[in-house]
Amino acid sequence: MHDTPPTLLHLRSPDGLSLTLMDLGATWLSCQVPMPDGTRREVLLGCPTPAAYAQQTAYIGATIGRYANRIGHARIAHAGQTFPITPSPGSPHQLHGGPDGFDKRRWTVASANDTEVRFTLESPDGDQGFPGALQTQVLVRLVDGLGIDMEFEARVSAPSPVCLTNHSYFNLDAAPGDARAHTLSIAANQYLPVDDSLITHGELAPVQDTGFDFRQPKTLAKDWLKDPQQAAGAGYDHAFLLDPACTKMQVPAAVLQASDDRLTLQVHTTLPSLQMYGGQFLTGAPARDGGEYAACAGIALEPQFLPDSPNHPEWPQPSCWLLPGQVYRHSIHYRFSAR
């Protein structure tokens, strides 16, 4: 697919946080957090070699675009026009921008130093069926306090839905096992139910009195498969509508804690929704240290617009349609704390 090997980039902050990325898919390969006892914890799932990323379909560590998550029946509608978009293989729907999404593109490294890298990408009019040419950039920066900032920008030549995110899987444990032993909280009163093909019914539902209530911290295992809603995806693979304070970066959208309580991740974002996926279909993905990952080896926390938003202008969030002359600007900030 690509003639030359991927370019690898190594970032390290003065606090000792290190992040390795590659230009293929603007992908996060590794993130190591320094612990107070002098050890370092690898917190991301990853493949053994850059080439091995082509052998997995779990989007491990990749930047997702032009539109993250599922779009029902591979069509979008805007201002009285309907556009067919490219469905994903074996599906009537589109997932994560289509079969040749941004996760499979060779991004340009526009600038890089010890603590940040800026990737850019141009997507032509009609790419995966989306209208208009799109220019985008993703800035990944290490910041003080064991933090990583991701800043996304995009511009379009014609109205197009845009939703960019990162698809890393986290496992904060020293000896990574089943990530459902992690404790998680999500600042959301509502989530989006789905049908048997994981496409939304179109109506939000309250988390209260369901297994989707993560307003108070609990392990993922606690209510795993408790709800009929979890049956279609064999566990959690759902979007949560975040509290308004989240999009102002006043409170974290999600807080994930290692099973030994010694490492915590806060995810902050300006985006209105968070997809939480328990990694139940990771089975067989090539693992960094050899062998293959088991189901639920890592948890994906993907800030985004609600899935299928191009077809749901009625939802209580900003429009996902970017217009010519506008700039898509969204942030995802990750903050680790160790004890």
C-alpha cells in the first residue's frame, strides 16, 4: 500500500512521559508513563512492528477521519441533498470514515521536535463519498504534568460532516490483563441505544438505572452484559452525551483508573460525545510483545460527535457539518497521574 516504511517520531517531556507515533494513520504506537517507584508503564495497546498495523482491523492507536464512528446505511443528508458514502467491507453502513479512512493514509509530518509533532492531510472531493475537499492537521503535544494534548483543525471546500478523533486503547495496569478490572467514570446523563448492527435508533436514553450509568466510578466488569442494549455489541460499544461542563474543559469527560489504583487517566475534550468501547472484539490482533491480544485487553475512549450525527440535526449538540469558510477546531487532552 505504501512504498516506503513509516516514519517514526519519538516525543519525551521533561516530566519523563514518552510517546511514539508514526505518520501512517497519524498513529500512536506507544506511551510510557513514569511511576514514582522508578518503573515505567506502557499504557497503550500496540502491534509488534509498524507493518503489523496493516494486519489488524481494530484501528489501534489511529487518527480517525473524515468521520469517526458509524454512519447508518452509508448515506448522509444536508440541506435537501443526500450523498451516498462508501460503506465498510461486509456492511451496509460506514465505520470510521470508510474502507480507506484517514487511519490508512500516510500523513505529512509538517513539523516535529522533542515534545510535539504536527501532521497534515489533504482529502479530495468525493473521498469515500464525502462532498468537498478537506484539509486537516493534527497537533500532538506533550505538556507539563504527564499530559498529552491533541488539537484538530479542518477546513472544507463544500459542506461536509467532519469528526476527527484518536482510537487508542488504554490499559493502565503494570501487568496488563483484562481491562474490565479498571475503574471508569463518565460525565454523562444520557447514552445512545443501538440496534443489532450497532446503528442508533435515533433517540437518546437516560443512563439512570442501567449498566450505562458511569456517573460514579465503577469497574467495567460490574455491569458488563447487564443490559439487553449490550447484547448486540457483546458488551459496551456506545456513545455517551457528555455534560455541558465537559465541552468547556471544566471537568473531565472520563476518568480511568488502573486496577491497582496507582495510575489514573483523565480525558478532557471540547467534543460533545464520548464513545466507550470495551475492546471485546480485539481477539487475534497482533500484540506488541508477541502473540495476540485477548478480548478486552484495552479500553477505547473516543471523543467525537454522536454517531450518525450527519443524519440527526435534531440532537442536542453543535452541528457536525463543516461549511466553507469555517474552521473545525476541537481538542482532546489526556492527563496521567501516578502514585
